[in-house]
Amino acid sequence: MIRTLLIANRGEIALRIIRTARRLGLRTVAVYSDADRAAPHVRAADVAVRIGPTPAAESYLSIPALLAAAKESAADAVHPGYGFLSEQADFARAVLGAGLTWVGPPPDAMDALGRKDTAREIADQAGVPVLRAIPLQQQADADGADLTFPLLVKAAAGGGGKGMRIVHEEHELGPSVAAARREAAAAFGDDTVLLERYIERGRHVEVQILADEHGNVLHLHERDCSAQRRHQKVLEEAPAPDLDPTLRDALHGWAVALAREAGYTGVGTAEFLVDVGAGPGGAWFLEMNTRLQVEHPVTEEVVTVRGERIDLVEQQLRVAAGAELGFTQDDVAVVGHAIEARVYAEDAFNGFLPQAGTATHVRWPGATAAVRVEAGIEDGTVVPAAYDPMIGKVVAMGPDRETARRGLVDALDATAIGGLVTNTGFVRALADSDAFRDGDVHTAWLDTHPLPAPDPGPALVAAAWSVAAAAVPNGGGWRLGGPPADTWVELDDTVLRVSTARGEVRREGEPPTSCRAVGDGLLELGGATVRFAVDVGPRSVEVSTRGHTFRFVRPGATRAARAELSDGVVLAAMPGVLARVEVHDGDEVTTGQSLGVLEAMKMEVALAAPAAGVVRVRAAAGEQVAARQVLFEVEPAVVEPVVDGPEATDD
């Protein structure tokens, strides 16, 4: 029996596991790096053990440090969560070798199914259809292969969209393979990649598997995770909408057959690619995730066993302790619909660049029968650059898909995160889009249909109204109201006149916008009622609305802090490590020439010369750099005057 459970993870998944473990009466142990010393999961556990400094390689990815923490805390079981070491069979073997219970599948099954190449072989043996892949052990394999484009380059190990590139033309293949290898090596310690045919309008449908050590293997129906950007899921739902019934049954059967063939136990997910419009035959096995999925809550909210909602973490713990499932496939049913939005610290309208910083104000929607929140941050939480940028998940449920979708939009409207750039507004806009409503979103849709950046106008009006309200006694942040007299407000070099008597906010030189406070956090703008969360500070005003957060600078703030540097300067768009420098100080470069690569939060950002000239290197390869730190400067080339012949003079 498990008595003390160590969670070898952090953030919202650590909190999620602690919640179930506590309900089952287990003692919980959190682990933390120096960056997470004050994180919510550290306070939530019964015991917390420091495992090392901030870099993941020295803390959350350090097997010796995790085993030492288990010994120090007298833990008898380890749950890996997802990410970090959750799919590393060597970690599972080390846990078992230390005499502890591993809350996960057998290491041999992890080895076999955790790699896309060997998993395909098992799928073949189990009669599961696969897309044929070309293994690329060496670059020459790609150069000499007879290939038809488009192709997908993908890492053989790991998951989460790391080490993947779409290649449309032959000249793109070499650079794409090289980049995928680097990313795969950094994320998984294995740079093996595969090539496979790329399905341009594919849907991502996955089947949840649950198996015990007594030969029982069941499916818990399926999820649709087709809303992706750059192979990273952003919205997930269960069950998959508009799926051919014959194909749905086939996917369930294939997933069970695959798990049986591999001798799998515990919780796992078989992922499939479904060709939109291809009919029941247009589906292929992609990979098996040998762990709990990020999107597991949508399954928990719709799948019932004998009328009770299932808890997948509880099932993991029961299987790890050697118990039988205690129910059959006939006991499993689906009730209603659930949709989940992943909330990331990233700038969705600037290349999805990861962000870091302190979340000054955090407001999640209240948990109800129709809304579930898995939050990893709260007021004052520091989001470090060293780890994956996901900070929470918002899940909405309903009796049907449209009710769940509308509920998710409302829940994201009620979400406000200050001090930190997040994708909340982006996922809110996607959930509210006609394309998602109509089921037209496939895995490549977001990459070819970028959502428009939000209009800051309404937020600017709300900010001006709130600054005016803060001028009256007891006024302050996170409230909306207005003084009786007109007030002049300057924000971001824009002057606005606020008049509560007339109920309007007027920008200088523009027609007024009608404005009226109608409730706590609600303004009626131009006849439409909109919810705002406003934080009025001495140097800036932050406004969150419809998931988006805008920051406006007040007079007196240092203008240099908001001024853009010259065109010849290359800045770090986010905190990270300058992984490579591809030029030397003093080199002549051309516009667009590669200068180096910045790595942060498991992704690469290419750094290109913004102009032609002489480059000055301002940071070293391997250096940890801050956001907006100057990395390179390009001095424009000096153009010599053209002299027309040897007799030209100054006359």
C-alpha cells in the first residue's frame, strides 16, 4: 500500500496530484528548485524538499536529487506527473531499484512505446494502421531518400511538439532536420528524428487507456486536440465532435490492442491522426504517451463509471498499488461535453514567445459544476524562464458541445492575470471563433489562420475611467467608478478627458466614447457591457478584458523604458540562454543573416541581422540573458562617395 507519495514535478500538475492523494489519505511530498521555493505546490504538500538550483538539469531532471528527496521524506512511492522525467524509463527503473513504487507503466513498456519508431513496430504487430516513416540516423539519409513533399520531421523520442518541423520543399529539408535534431537533443537527450508524410488537414484524436496488472485493459473514450499552434495543443475537448461512429469504435479498439501488445499498465494515451473528409479508413497511429496527459481533465469531466465521474490520478495510484480496476468496459459511459483551454505565459501575438516574470494579480474563474480550474499560479507567483510556460488550465462542461464552448468563453472572460503576458485572450478568441464553433479547426489551421491582435481602445477607455476613479478618496486598483468632475488622464502619450456627469471618455481630437459603470468590474461602452479588471499603479495601469491584458504607462514613468531601440539592435525577446553565436565581432553581415540562437522554455528563437553592416557581439554563447538584453548591434556599413573618374575635384 502507498502511504507517502512524492510528486516529482511542479506547478499545476503537482497541485492536481496532491489534491487526489490528500482525498485518499496519503501523505504528500513536494519537491522544489530554488526558483520554486515559494511556489503554491510547495505550500500545498505535507512536506517539501529542496532538490537543487533553478536549472532543470540540476533539479527536476536530476534522478539522484529526486531519489535523495524520497529517502529524506520517507516516501514509498513516486508520481512523475507529466513533462520532465515522466516518460523516462531510466527514472522508472531507478525508482523501482530504490525499493519505491513507481506510479506509471512498466519501464519496458515505456521504452517500447515512448519512442515513435519502436511504437510503430508494436502498432504494426497489433494490426493498428501507421503512416510509414523514414528513420534519419544521418543527414545523408535525408539527402539520398526519394521523398514526396510536404513532410513532417519529428523526434523519435518524447512528445509535446518538441523536435518537429513541417517541410514543404526539398531545400528546406536539411535546415529543418538540423533544427529538429538540436531541439530533440535539448528536450529528450536523443537527436534521432523521423520523416513521415504530412497530412495537411488532419485532426488529432487520442484515446485514453487504463490497464491493470491483472490483464484488464479498457478505453475511456477519446479526446480531440486538433486546435494546435506549432504542434502544441491549446484547446482540447471530449468527446471528439463529429467523428464517424465506425471510426470512433475502430480508434478505441486499436488503442486497446496496442496497450495489450505492449504489456501496458496504468494510464496512457494513444494518439491518432485523422484525415478530414477521408472517411473511416483515413486514420493512422501517431504515438503513445506513457503518462498522464495535460488534457486529462476533459476525460474526467465526461467519463463515468457506474454513474460516478472517474479520477485518473486515483486510478493510477490504485494500479500502482497492485489493485484490479474493479469495473468493465460496459460500466464506462460518456455524459456531456468538456473543453479545456491551456493558459501559457507567452505572447501569442508576437510569435508565441515564452514570457517570465511575476504575476502581480491573478483572478481565475470561480469553480462551479460547469467550470474547473487547474491553476499553477496565484498573486505574487514568479514564473521562471527555466521551465515550460504553462501556468494553468480552464475547463468548461455542459450537456452538449455548444454549451461547453460558451461556458469556456465566459470562464476566460472572468480570467485576469496582471504583471505577466499570457495567451488567455488568444485562447478566448479561438474558443469564440466561428471556425472552432463549426468544427473547422484542424492541426494546421492556426498556423495558416492567425487570429487578429486585440484592439487596445476599450482597455484604454477603462484605464482612463479607473485612473479618474482612483483620484477620489478610497479609490484604488481593481475597481471601477468615477468622480463627479471631469478629469484629464494621460496614458501612453494619449490624453483623455473623463466625464462621469456626461458618461463619456474623450480622446483628444476624437469623438467621445459613451461610458458608464454598471457593476463591480463592469463598464457599459457604447451600449455594450464589458468586464474589466483594472490595476491602477503609480507608474502604469494594467487592464484585463476578454483574457487580454494591456499595460499603459502613466506620466512620470521613464520614457526610455518603453522606447524601442534603434533598428540595428537585436534584443533578447525573453529570458533564456544564448545557445549559439554564429558570427564574430566585427564581421560584415547582410540583412536577415543568422547571428545566433536564443533558447528559453524548451524552444529556439533564431536571431537575424536587422540590417546590413558590421556586427558587434554583446553576449557570449552559453550566457544566461535577461529579457530585452542587447545581444548584437549592427553598425550600418559606411558608404564611400562615388568618384566619377580620376580628374574629379571638390570644385
